[in-house]
Amino acid sequence: MQIKVNVIEDESKSFVAELVGADRSLAELIKEKLSENKDVEFSSVEKDHPETGDPRLIVKSSKNAKGLVLKAIESLEDELQDLEKEIPKK
């Protein structure tokens, strides 16, 4: 799956990006990871229509919103790598 990130807003305390080519579940994973961070004041995923369009990740924070998004993605990568190691190889 090839995903393109279309940054709509990149301010110090807010970040909005459309995840072109992604389904809503990926954006929801990032949103859930963001919700664990005390510096995130608000995170949401929006989509124009449930069956069409690309999800938008919306983040408001007390600190660098874009940095918090990148940190959340890095944390998810680490978790997925740990999970991969737990799956038995043939």
C-alpha cells in the first residue's frame, strides 16, 4: 500500500494531514496512540464519506503537534516490530 501524506495544516500546536491511499484504520491507530500522550489536547479522524475519500488526521496539542504525530508513528512501528518477533517462523 502506497500512502501519500497531504499536509493541510502545520502550525506549532495543530497538525492536519490527509492520508491519501490509506484506509481509516491506519489513521485510527495513530489517533489512539496520540490519545495516550498527555500533551495532546485533541485528536480525531475525519472522512468526507464512509465509503469514499481519504481520512484526515487532526491533532491539537500544547506542544509541537507534528512532532507528537511523528513520535506516535514511531511508537507504533516499535510495537509492530515487537509483535512480528513474537510470530513463530516456519
